[in-house]
Amino acid sequence: MSSKAYQLSNKYYYGSDPILVAVDSIIFGFDYHEEKLKILLFKRLVEPFSGQWSLIGSFVKPHESADASAYRILKELTGLSNVFLEQLKCYTETDRDPGARVMSIAYFSLIQIEDHNDELINLHGTRWFDIDSIPDLVLDHNKMVREALEHLRTMVRRKPVGFELLPNHFTLPQLIKLYQEIYQKPLDDRNFRKKIHSLGLLKKLDKKDKSTSKKGAFLYKFDQKKYMELLEKGFNFEL
Amino acid sequence: MSSKAYQLSNKYYYGSDPILVAVDSIIFGFDYHEEKLKILLFKRLVEPFSGQWSLIGSFVKPHESADASAYRILKELTGLSNVFLEQLKCYTETDRDPGARVMSIAYFSLIQIEDHNDELINLHGTRWFDIDSIPDLVLDHNKMVREALEHLRTMVRRKPVGFELLPNHFTLPQLIKLYQEIYQKPLDDRNFRKKIHSLGLLKKLDKKDKSTSKKGAFLYKFDQKKYMELLEKGFNFEL
DNA sequence: TCAAAAGTGTTGGGATTACACCCATGG
DNA sequence: CCATGGGTGTAATCCCAACACTTTTGA
């Protein structure tokens, strides 16, 4: 019985009441063909509500941190390991899960849709959903999605995390479309370019992407060093 | 046995491993006589490390949310109930507490030092410490304090929470000193006044506080409605 | 009358907004 | 050669930072 291991290590806190702890990840991706921000969902595996759409999650195991748990489940379902993943918020209402007293730590993740392993995706029945047509999810997961989306909108103004959603080489039109989709409003093309260039974050490549126009749009990558610097100290990216 | 109640409600998740969950609150106060930002600590009541300085915390009980737990312990130790309290971050490293596998949800609180009940403070052996001379704390509590302080500095630029640390009636010199203490840098007096007035958050009273000068400084209170509005939508308060 | 803290405005520079046309190319 | 999307510059405005003197009054 697995709770035995736990009991053994509890030398001190007799009489205190342990609680089940889960992690649930809100995983964002940007489909730049459709120009849509999406989140990754799967069908819940356990009762109650088995088979219903759910955030991707797992119970936290005795010998792993919550971070490790969130990384583990993300790796299992997408094959990805070097991704942007951070803790968002802990949901602790006593009645949030009718199955038991379960707390959930929500994680916020940004991934590049193209990178993930399609076989794994199919294997586990995960699916990308447009953020404006998320189905009814189990428990309080719809609330988690709403709050994660707010977090994304706030965050993108302070840190250059938008890039986590784009492929390594991307064009400015793609970048602009991403920000428009996140902010849910049209942005001025010229001012956006001016601002993004002024950050010194972009490295222009020689190649062009001609998949969307005859003229072709220059590809860029971002300067890893500058990126880290800005991630650390933040910036102000109001538009 | 209290864990029985828990077992009873766990109809579904057999074989999953529950974890002890605690809350720990980083409680900030501003002593405007000393012009110092402080945090409230107490001496830990349980082994291991009983008697050492610690953040104020408690285990989360089976029938309370983590928020309720944090409010409960704050009320017990300070007598205060209408305070600014929000969840900060969950600490989940497996080895963070040698006593057992315990997660801790850190809470961030801002209170008005004068409001709290001195008798309770004395009764529980709590004490205010300058943020620049925090003693060694149990477990990872020093880390929590550092991160909470960073959070305060970030937050104060986006939301008008500074007021939570001041008495209901306060003077502009007090407010400026508070911000200087939080930002840890001198601020331009005239620009600060201009900016704070432009927010439309302050209501000037007829009274003056003459405790710090012969001329006396006008007392202000803040406009609750405007405050709520700005708390909701945020602002930019770079200085 | 003077010391000590409170209060008050202006100006220059940098950033942000609004806005319209030329460019390159494949079909 | 033309339709389509990619790319560029400037002027007006707003916001922010820097900066020094006057006011009040109790001792």
C-alpha cells in the first residue's frame, strides 16, 4: 500500500490530515496557420467523470515535487521536455472534487505546437481546442483556463514569453498575429515592428518564408541572451 | 482519528498518496515611525525545530480551504479579519521538511500594524522584524520571505496595494516614505505627489497631522470606490 | 526669528500614437 | 502586369524626469 511509505516518513506530525494533491496544466499553443491560440486537453482517465474533457493532470506522487509531476505528465503526453512551465495557482476548495478532498496546483505552459509528437498525441486522445471554444471541462477546470488566459495576457506585457509559442524561425507577420490573438485586438503594424526592433531581441535571417506571399517575409530568430535578460528583468510591452 | 473523515470521503482515488499541506503567511506591516517595512514572525510550536523563528502557519484542516486556513491563523494571532491576503505560491520540494512530506502554500498579507491586537501578539510570542534583518527561519521560510518581497515590489507597481499598509488616515509624507522603503530608493517628492493625485485615489481631509512638523501635513484617506476600480484593472506606477 | 518639514510648477526630451504609400514577386 | 501581402517614416501629442524655492509655525 503506497500510503505506507508516506506514513514511515511522518515522524512528527501525528494527527494532521493529509490531502490528495494533483497538478493540472493549462498548455497553450499557437496555430499560426489558423492564427488561433489553442489549449491542449485530454479525456480524463479516472472516475468520477472518466471520459470527459479535462486539463492534463496527474496526482503528485510521494517522491516527486509538483513541478516534477507537471513535467512528467507533459512529457508523457506530448514528448516535450524543454518547455516553458510555471506554477500558476493552487485550487483548494474542499468541495472542488466530489471524488475526495483533492487540491490541485495549476501549471501554465507555453509550447510550440509543431514540436510535439503526433503519435503520442493520438495515443492519449489529446486534442487542441481554440480558446474561444473550450468544451465543458471536469471540476473547476474551466475556471483554471479562464484564469490562465488572464495570466497569459498580463504576462505577455511584462515578459517576452510570446516567443515560446512560435517556432524557432518565425516571421514578423506571424509574431504580430500571435500578439493580436492574445490581446484580442488589432495592432498597428508599423508601431509593433518599431517597438519589437527597439528591444534588440530579434535576429534577422537571410531566409524568407514564402508560404504566405509572393514577396516572402523575412525569417527571424530571437537572441537567446537578450531574451534571458528581458525574461529576468521584464519590460513594458503595452500596445 | 481525524484522517478517518478523509478516508471516508475518498470514494474513488484508492492507491493515490495524500500529502500534508500547510499554509505559511508572509505578513507585511509598515512602521511609519521607524519608516521600516516589517514582517510578522512567531516561534514554531511543533517539532522538528520547535521554538525557532518561523512564518506564521498551520496545517490545512480537512474541512477548510487553504484560504480559510490562512485567514484562521492570521485571525488567531493578530485578531484581524478584514485584511489583504492572497495566495502567493506553493512550495512542494519533497525534502523541504525533514519531519514529513509537507507542501506549503505561501500566503501574502498586508496589514496595518496599529490595528492588530497587542495582547494577542504578546500571547503568541509573535514579533515584528525589519525586512533587512530577518533571522534564520525554519525550513524554506527565508526563501518564501525573499520571494514575497519581490512580489510586493512587483505588485505595488501594478495595483494600489500600498494603502493596505497605512492607517485609514495618512499623510503624503508617510505614503512617500512607504514607497521609498518598498522600492529601496529615494523618490522625487513633487513627481510622486503629481502622480498620486492624478490617479484620483486620494481624498484630502481638513485635519492635519502635526506629530512630525510644526507646519503639519494634511491627512488623506483613499476613495474606496476608486481603489476597488484600480485594484481590479491595475495601473502603471513606475517611479 | 529661525529651523524643519510641507507643499508647489515648469520645461525639455523621449516615447507613443496615428496614419498612407512603395516594394517584390509568382502567376 | 497586376494582385497580394511585406515592408517602411514622420509629425503631433503625451508622459516622465529633472529640478529649487516658498510656506507654515512652534520653540
